[in-house]
Amino acid sequence: MLEEKEEDKVFDELFRNKLENNEVIPSESLNQVLMQKLGRKEFLHFIPSRFNIWYLGGIVAAGTTLALILSSDPGEEMNLQPEPPFDTVNKSEISLNSGQDISQIPSIPQTIDNQAVISKRNSTLKSGNSNIRGDKEQTTASGEIISAPQNITGTVSGKDVLSGQIEGKDKLQETANRTSNIIGASVTSGCAPLRVSFKGADTFRSYRWSFGDGGFSDEKEPAWLFDVEGEYDVQLQVSGDDGTWSVSSVRITVYPKPVARFEISPEDAAIPDDEIVFLNYSGNSVRYKWNFGDGNSSDQFEPRHSYRKFDNYSIRLVALSEFGCADTLEVKNAFAGSGYYINFPNAFIPNSNGPSGGYYSQKSDEAADVFHPVYSGVSDYQLRIFTRLGILVFESNDINMGWDGYFKGQLCNQGVYVWKVRGSYINGEPFTKIGDVTLLKN
């Protein structure tokens, strides 16, 4: 104690001198004492950057835990009861013959004397290629077995185990085949509108179809029309005589249908003078087949074609999609509205001074005193005019001569007359028209 007090005085004296800016160099022995005291204080305090008592305690605890883990057997179960010596167990009584049914083991009285001992729990009985675990088998000192057969499951024979596995696989396979074969479809993909015939297996009592588009059916062999493109999961629920239900499904894919559209240019084409251009406005299509109606065809997107003569041609376009779906558009008598025409006025005022013979000119047109057509491309022509009673009052095959309003040199009565014209254009296109005209007088 005296030495520690003296050291404290010396320590205080050093700090006092340090505060007075007096440099004191301690002796070598005093310096060692000071370093030892400082080291003990640092060892007892927790300083992360230095080794101290806390690190030492952690190392000791970790080493102790590791030693306990290594010294224990992980596969050994805790046995709360004493284990008999090996020679007290009658091994011939606990082994079973291959193929022996456990249920045939004779029942053992459930009483033992004070010398009875307990064997290992869950001991393994090996027979052939299979293992059977018993639950809490007990033996007496004389080697007798006291067992609880209700806690032992399985078959001792490895052959029986294998046959059981095969039988289980067969049942699973039978169930899978039975489920996968209960539904049939005539087709599983196609173009809209797609008609599909379904069929259920014959071995079931009831059927419930769900077609994936909101439709249902209880028929055994229903037919369904899918008119909208898309994918539909069709399900079939069936029940057997035993009341069990099975479900199977099939996916139906409906491809979109293309749209065939085209126009003819020029709109009032004159055949055979004009070259025809076919403008393609088809949608959802990648291939095209044209038939021009005169024995010629094309697979171009927008073909051009010239006709040798006028006729009633029907133009057909088939548009095909990438899935092979098709749409067809056909225009019959495509050039009936050609650039050639013939039209008539609906009234005229005859010259009251006498007949003119029906020949007209620009001057007569200004007076509107001759009834005649306005035309283009007319080659053949025949005009007939009748009274309302059907009396023929005028007829001409010359398009340059019209009706002056006279019949047999006499001016016809004012009123409505019926005209009918027939003929053909220079391209061979025929025409027939009928109308009425009003005869007016000054």
C-alpha cells in the first residue's frame, strides 16, 4: 500500500510538472511501472481496436460451444430408458421372413417382470431389399418380444413393396389416360368463324361443357361456332356412376379473317380504250389472287390490266392472311358504268310553224323544239316514242334525227309521251333505257 501511495505521488508530481511546462523524464523503472498500469486499464476496458478481456471471453465461449458440438453424435436419439446389453436380445425372434405378413405375428401378453428392459425405439428390421421400422418394441430379460403391431406399417417383402409401387404407377397412368381421353375436338385451330364439333367419352353419366366465350352445353357431342378471333379454353366436366368428377380441357385457337376490298380506276372506264388500275384496300392479308374475268389473272398487290373488247366482266379478288384464312370480293359487270352514256331531256316545245324533219342543231337546241338525246360513244341506236295509250308516234334508227312533235304532218296534242331507246356503245356495251317527255305548246 505504501508503494502504491508513493507511486501516486510520483504520478501527480509528473502531471504537475507537465502542466508547468517542465519536461520531466522518468527513470526506466518508473516508466515500466506506468506502462503496466496503463496496459491493465486498457485490457479491462472495451476498445475495438485493441485485444482485451472482452475478446478473450468471446474466444473462450466459442471454443466451448464448438467442443460440445463435436463431442455429440448428431444421429443418436436421446434414450431416456436404459438399453439392454446386446446378448439379452433374441435376434431370431425380431427378424421376419421375407414376404411374411406382420399381421400374422402372434400376440404377446402385455406384462413383463421387474427384470424387463426396453430395446431401442424405432429399431430397423431388414428383410430383402426393404426396411420396416417398429415402434417401441419391448423385450423381456428372457428375450421375449412385446410389440405393438398397429404402429408398424408396410410389407416386409421387397417384392411386395416393388409390386405395390408398380400398381400405384399403373393406377396413376390409368387415371391420367382416363382424364386426357374424355374430350375430343374435330379441329383445334382455324379461321373465324370456326365451327368445332366436340365429343365426350362414352363411359360417363353426365357432361358439362364450357366453351370459354360464355357458352355452355350439357350435350354429349355439342357443336360450337367461334365467330371472334382469339384463344378459347374449352373445358368438359364429366361424372361417372360412382359420383366422382373428372375435368379435361382443350384449347381452340381462332385466327382473324382478312378483309378483301378494292376499287377500279378510272371510275368510268371506257373499255377497251382505258387501262384499268385495281386499287387494293384489303386488310389483315399478305397474299392476293386476282381474276379479271377475261381469262387473265395476277398475284400482284395492285395490278394493271387492259381489255381487248367490252364485255360483262366480273372481277374477283381473294385476300389471304398469314394463317391461310381467306376473304373474297367479286364485282359483277364491273364496267357497266363506263365513260359512254346516252341521256334525254324531259320536255320540249315543238315549232308551231310546221314539221322540221327532226334534224337538230345548236340553234334548234336553243329553242328546244326537237326532242333528241345527249350521248357519247354510241354506235347502235333505236328510239321509239308512244302515247300514253301505247300508240307509236315516232321511230328512228339515226341518232342525228330527233322528234319534232309531229305525227303524219300534224302537231301532236300537248301532254306526256313515253320513250324507249336501245342500242350499244362503241366498246360493245349494250344499253336499254325508258322514260317520259312532256310536249309543250307555245
